[in-house]
Amino acid sequence: MTAAAQQTTEKWKYVGVASDGHTKEKGNIEAASREQAISKITAMGLIPIDLVNESSESIMNKDLSIKRKNKMPSTADLATMARQLATMVTAGVSIVKSLEIISAQISNARLESAIVESIASVQAGNSFSASMKAHPEIFPPIMINMVEAGETGGFLDEALATVADSFEADLRLKRQVKSAITYPIIVLVFAAIIVSVVILVVVPKFEEIFSQLDATLPIQTQILIGMSKAAPFTFPIFFAALIAFAVFWQKNKHTDKVRSWWDPLKLKLPVFGRLNNIVALSRFCKNFAAMLSSGVPILQALDIVGATSGNKVYEDATKAVSKNVEQGYRLSDAIAQQEVFPNMVVQMIRVGEDSGEIDKMLTNAGESYSEEAETISKQLSSLLEPLMIMILGIVVGLIVIALYSPMFSMYDKIK
């Protein structure tokens, strides 16, 4: 084996099924590319349904299986489906056979039902994308349009792989954001529990002691005792209001009325505003690039990618861009008119227009924003951990001072 071959050969972990679609076989092979790995698996008489580069940090290296429940499929479910479909279509398996194999592996009941109905639709003569359009609540527009472009252009396997890449990138971004806010939330909950226990249990005992001593209490102690007396009435009201808000938010967070004030606010938050902006820009650039590279017309792509950004501000700005492009503006000029898009995006698109490689320039911009989002997430975690500990220490310290300052005052009088 030559040095060049040694450098390019990678280890791949695969899951394949026999021609009956049920007998599974797992293993590892070495190949220089995904296509070569698929060819080797096919030569063994297997249909590859999952193929992972073990040296890659792909989201697909994680177990994405979920319990069978009647809930909407997650982004991870759709990423798994798209990746497996791309692998099998590349191996030469028909779309119907591929869908039949995947339907037997899917754990989400709604997604399985949609796939089964899509199989019947394809067998009746419809295209796969047309079958997906019958289930808009299951398959997002970006997935449907990219599959349609792949079918039209004869590169369905590449379109499906691009869909999987897009979903996996979105999952990575979500996990970066979650990692930045998880610790502060845990500390806040912990602090709320401590304060609640102190107010409900500890403060009443100190109040008994103070009443027996007939001591004059400082203002901070009086406030703490007042909070303790009101707590049995206010806490149930507070928790009831919290539950009611959670129910309301779950039902209405995706409505235009709520998003019209919440999404702009998210971009202006003191600590997380910058991160929210970067995440939205990364999604916009990557999804726009993916659709353009898959052959989706630019106006059709603009109508879709705004919603994939996850923020109504960017969604509305993208709609305005689409209208201007439709009226004859260059894409870069139309985007430059929207303040939410930074100059870097405008310049990258302008260079892409001049070179005929808008999709590549957008991909580079998306990767740059993803790296920046990861950096900001790490910085936030490093910054917020000591900050939250300090806040918790201050709260506990103030409570301790309020409880013990009367005792110190009485001790000084005795002396």
C-alpha cells in the first residue's frame, strides 16, 4: 500500500441488511471514501443502512434512537432518515426498497406512518418529494425542496446527504447553545430551592427566638420575616402562575403574535443576544448554501431559508430580500438593504456572484459563524459559572446576615 493510500484510507463502521430487509449485520471496513465503503458493503451482498466515519465527529456517531411514542419526529430522527436514505440510494437501492428498510428501523411512530404512506404513494407513480408534500407536518420544507431538486437533477443521493449534513449541523448548534445555558439554569434552580427552604423552614424558627428575646430587629431581618409569613400564600400562586405560563408558552411560542416580540428581544439580550444572532446567521448561510448547491432556484430557496434561521427577524428580512430579488435586484444588493445581515455576509455573496460560486461562499460564511458560535458558547460557560456561584453566594450571605445580625446586636448590648 502506498503512502498516499495510507493517508487517505479511513475506518468506517457500517450496519447492513440482507436482501430480505430484516437480517442485520454490523462491522468495520477500511475505505478511502464513503462511495468506496458503500461499494465494499454492497459487494458483501448487504444493503448499507448506516455508515459512519469513525474518525469523524458527526452527530450520527451518537445513538439517535428514541422510544416509540406518538410525538413529532425530531431533527435527529430526520437526519438519521436522510443519512440512511442517501447511503442506500448511493448503493443503487431503489427508493421504494430503501424506504421499506428504513420504515422497519424507525422508532418514531409518526415518521414511520408517513414513510409507509410515502411508499404507497411512490408505488402509485408519484415522486418521493410529492409524497413528502402530503405530510408537511412531518417533513420540513427544506427537506422536501432539496429532495425535489435532487430528483429533477438526477442527484438524489447527493441531495439527501446534503439534507443530513444540514440537519446534523443544526443539531450541533443547538447543543452548543444548550451547553452554554444548562449550568446557569441548574445553579438558579439550586439557588431557588435553597432560598425556599430557608424562608419556609429556617426563618420561622429564628422568628420564634427573636420574639422570645423581644429584640428590635433591623430592617433586613424584618423584610425576611415578612417574606417568610407571606410565602405559604405567595408560593402556591407563583408556582401556579409558572405552570400556567409554561402551558401557554408551549402552545403559543410558535405563533406570529408571540414571535413578533420575543424573537427581536432574543437578539438584544445582554449576554445571549450575540450568540442568538450568530446561530441564526449560521443556519441561514448553511441552509441557503445547501439549497443552492442542490439546484433549488434562488427565489424558492429564499422563501424557505428564512424560516430555518429560527428567528422571525431574519425570516422577515429574508422575505424582503426575496421581494427585491424578484424585482430585479442583485442578491448582494438586496441583502445589503437589510440591517440584520452583517457586511461579511454581503461581501461573501457579492464575491460569490462575481465568481459564480455563491453556494461555496455561503458555506464558508456558515462555517465561520458556526465556529464563532462554538467559541461564544465556551466563553459564556466559562464566564457564567463563576458569576452564578457568586450570585448564589451573595444571596445566601444576605440571608445569613439578616438572620444573625439581631443576635450580634443583642450580644453587644449584653456586654
